[in-house]
Amino acid sequence: MNLKESLIWDAHAGIFPSPEIDLHILEFWKKHSVNYLSINVGFDVMSRDETLAALAAYRRWLLAHPDQFLLAGTLSDIDNARNTGRLAISFDIEGINALAGDINMVEVYHSLGVRQMLFAYNLNNSAAGGCHDIDIPLTKFGIEVLAEMNRVGMIVDASHVGYSSSMELIERSCSPVVFSHSNPWSVWEHQRNIKDEQIKACAEKGGVVGLNGLAIFIGENDSSSEGLLRHLFGLIDLAGSAHVGLGFDYTPDINVDLGAILSARPDYWPAGQQYDTPNIGHAGPSKLRDLVDGMQARGLSEIEIKGILGENFARVARKSWMEM
Ligand SMILES: [Zn+2]
């Protein structure tokens, strides 16, 4: 199977959001046949101002490089990028703190290219519970934000969110909810990985779970293709092949001192969760060939494989972005 014949959708990159980042690193995804990538412009550690600064810098950079990239807001933008050999990009935000408590910001972010938003980043916030914190339901503000995201057309993302809040998002949302970059707990017990019930509930409502390539979510700092495939097949067994996708959470080497960032806010990456592992590995789009070979060896049909490579997330986007 030729990767170029499939839509390849990477639902989340793990690039640290900052106006200082040189986005030439995005060429890596292009080189590995990815057609669409969502990059985050903020997460709960950052303020609204810092998120807007990263968003503004990324927009300006992408608009200045139209030969290689396309700032996408619709499925037809993504088709257009694919047909012209460019990488389509839109933005996501990891956590509701970027709203600064102001519901009006949802539509503003949407108008600036944000097409997917997570409700929390590891810790509880004003909207929802985080996966490394005490389990809580959605707050009143969280329920309002969900309705506003459904109204403006943003993908509702439950990665990094705590158990009860994620189940409530799936229950309440008008559009299918995704876990853009989350692996199954049944394969590797890490608090960032998600339980069978979350995966099944997500699939039952038409959602998709994206396979994460960060080695500490796969096993003992395991970034092997075999490790990735173990998680991929674990997701397929639980959700069905129509509800699995890719969200590698990948970042190439960047000029940002991640160790310093993590140690400045240890509360967001708590002890006992392998975050202090030296030289954490990372599987990303360079593993696509191995993944396809592994899926073919397991007897998945071409339609199922194309779904996992991109069509499944595109289906959710079509519904969430109200293009049906
Ligand atoms: Zn993340």
C-alpha cells in the first residue's frame, strides 16, 4: 500500500507552543507523507496572552510559507492542500485556561484557526478534571464551553482529561468526542492512558482515539514499532477499526529546554509517572510504513487501514466542523 494514496491525518503534534519556535520543523511531517496536522498553540500552564502570542506567530509564519503549508479551516482546505502537495495545518489548545474564564474566547479562537480543544491538561481546572488529579465531573463553566464549542464547530477532545469529565463530555456533546492522543491503559498502565470504558464510550458515539507515540505512554521508554502496534491493536480490539486514528504527539528536536519547563511546573507532570525518565523516546510519522505493514500482516482491509491513517478523524471533523 502506497502512503501517498491515503489521507494521513495526525491529530496532534507535541511541539512546545511558543512564538520562538522555528516552524520549519513541520517539513518533517511533510517528508513523511502526512497531509494534515493539528499543532497546539497553548496548554493549561500558559495564559490567554501567551496562547494568543504563539497563535499569532504561527499564523504569520504559515501564511508566509504558502508553497509548503496551508492554514486549514475546512475539509476542502485539507483536500486542496493534499492536491497541491502541501501540508494542511490547524491548531488545537490543550486545556480551557486559554479562555481565561471568558466563554467569548471560544469563537475568537475558532476564527483564528483553532479546530480542536481539550478540556484540561493533566490537572483540574475551571472546566473539567485532569487525568493526574482528583476525579471530578465537568463544572458548570465546562458544560457551557462544551455547548459553545458544539455551536461554533470545534472538535471536542478528551485527551489529558480525567475519567468522569471525559465520560460526561462523550455523553453530553452533540458531535463525536475524540481522544486525539491517548493510548489504552489495558496495554500499559499510565495515568495518561485511557480505560476500556472510555474507549468504548467514545467509539459508541462515533468518536476516534488517536495512537500516541510518546515512549512512556507505550511502555518502559519504548518507542519501537512493535510497542506502537501493540497499542494500535489494543485500541482496535476495544473500539473497532472505524474508531482508531493517529495522534503521535510527536516533536522533532527543538531549541526549547523541556527539562527546565517540566521542572518549573512539576505539578503538571507528577512524580511516579515516568516523566523524569532520561532521554524519553518518541515514535512519530516515520513509523507509518511499519504501522501499515503491521496492519496488513494482521489482516486489516485497505478500507480499515485508510480509516486509521486518516479517514476516521476526517469523518469526525466533518461532523464537528459542521460540513455535512
Ligand atoms: Zn498532549
